Amino acid sequence: MRNPNDDSGKSFIVPQPVRSDGTGGPDFGPRDILRDIENPDMLVPPVTDAGLLPNLKMSFSDTHMQLNHGGWSREITVRELPVATTLAGVNMSLTPGGIRELHWHQQAEWAYMILGRARITSVDQNGRNFIADVGPGDLWYFPPGIPHSIQGLAEGCEFLLVFDDGSFSDLNTLSISDWLAHTPKEVLSANFGVPVNAFDAIPQEQLYIFQDGIPGSIESQEIQSPYGSVPQSFSHRLLAQPPMKTPGGSVRIVDSTNFPISKTVAAALVEIEPGAMRELHWHPNNDEWQYYLTGQGRMTVFAGNGAARTFDYRAGDVGYVPFAYGHYIQNTGTKTLWFLEIFKSDRFVDVSLNQWMALTPRDLVRDNLNVGPELLNALRKEKWPVVKYPGFSYYPK
């Protein structure tokens, strides 16, 4: 069927809200057809979906883009995704030399470098300083109230920032330029012991992101503190961790056990190959905030009392799963799906449905589900976060 809103001369099949058994009916009214194509499981929900669940998906592509000389940012908070109360996310890019100015937050900042490289700096409450260069797959974490900065290196950079408060906005942080602009120059003079005219050229408002030159080597910028360096590194090389490999993919878990400074954010980097899935599971400690890095996937969330809802995700989307809700994620594309699972917690924990059943008396499982030896003998006592079996594939309906 020709798309009536398309004047490009090309045609494609217009999806309709009709199941293969005839349930539903065609929609010939005004529609965002491209959006329906991207969200097939919202247009035609699986027959197992039921009841009402809040929206658990938001795309960074649908958010406001804050443009500055030196880079850009966009964010997803409770304003954009009301269910996401535990964490907020910021997608930011810095040009070569672009600087996210000296600033601090009332919230902890956790970050994942998507591409490029940046230099991060910080000083803790005891006067111990930190400077490091971070690249793709690296993390950093700054505790609440700890001042820091980020600067793009020669190739520039793009990264994800996650804050441990869903109401947080990166445009409402505590910045050095903003503070000095709102402090009388006589006070600044007395504080720093220099003449008032030393502050004649300070910014008159918050810089937020600004353009500067590409910094020199990290050695050339090093400053020795009389109190030494921070005792726990603010950065972590996630991709240097050996992954937990299973048939169909891999998982790298990072929390306070292997990144000690990260006291309020835990995460997992998940790889799902085509035809594989993140197994049926739930998290007994907090809500899950997701960021999709590559590929496309399909998540069904089970909320109890007969309620379940399915969402489709692509690179750049954010997903959310409320505390203890059961869920699974399938790779629905032809390329590997990579995404982050992030939690407001010091530890990453999950409960595997398969493992729970395997470690429960067989008769109890058999009688609860009315199943036989074929399933009972296949249950695994070891946890496989990602699963893939011969002959398994994704079927949209």
C-alpha cells in the first residue's frame, strides 16, 4: 500500500493495527507512519500484553538540544519520562577543546564515554586532586558536591551522564562562572587577595559549555597537591574488564565492588547477538534505567496482576523498568544490540527466573506450572544473563 503522506515516489507497506488472526482494524486517518514502523509492538501489541503500564520509553531524539560554542547537550529527566524517578540522563558532546566548565552538583555524576576522548579533572574535599584522560568505554564518577570539569581532546567526544535523581537537570548545576558573576567584585577581591580590577573580564553569566584550545599533554597540566591525589580513582576502564560470556552475548558489571568510588550508581554493559535475548529476570534493589547504544531491541515488562506491556528500542533510546518488575529484552535486528542497565545502588543484583526455578524443588515447580521433564531437565542452576538456543529467532507477532 502506498503511503498517502509520502511524495518521494517511493512506496512501502503501511503497517496497520491488525493481528494475524484479524483482531483490530485498519487506521486510515492521520498518522505518523514512520513512528508506527519504529514501534511495531505498540501499534500491534503481543497477545500476551494486557492491562495498563506507564510509558517506559523516551528517545533523546525527542528532547531539547542545548547548543553552545564548544558542544551540545540534551537530557531526559522526570519532565520527559515521568516514571523515571531514580535517575536522570544527559547526552553531551564536546568539540576538540570544548569545555564543560568547572562545576559541581548536589547529585552524584556517573558517565560512560561513547566515542572520542576527554580530559576530566577534580579536587576532593580534602584538597586531593585528580586528572585523567578517558576514551571509549571508560567511566567516571564524581560524588555529590565534588567539583570537576570535562574537556574534549583532539578528536572531540560524546558521552552519557547519569545522575542519581530523576528530577535533576544539567542546566541547573552549580558553576564557577555563575557564582562569580553573582558575587560582588569587592568580595572576590577580599577572598582572593587581588585588586578588584582582576575580575573586570569575568563572564557575566554561566558559561556551561564553551570553546577553548585543545589542551596539552596530561603531564604538562599536572599539578601536585600538598595533600596528594584522591585515594580512589574517579575513572574506570569498563571495556578492560573480562566479560561474562554466555551463548548469545556478554555482560560486564561495574559497581562499588570493582569501582569503589561509585557508591550510588551500579551498571551493566550488555551485549545481545542477533537471535538472542536478555533472559527473563528482575532486579530486587531498585528501578532500572537503560540506554541503548547500538542495534534495536524489544522489551516486555511484567507488572503483576495481569499487566504487561511491550516497547521497541533503538540506539539513542532510554528505557525504564520499575523496581522488581519482571522483564526480558530481545535483539530484533540483524546487528548486535548493546545497551547499559543502570541502577541507583552501590551493587548490581538481579534474579534469574531460570535459576530460581532450577534451585526450587522439582515437584513444586512441576505442580505450579503443570510442566514436565522436558522443561525441568533444561533448567540451569548457573545464571546466564544472555541466552541463545539453536532455532531461536525473533518473531514480531
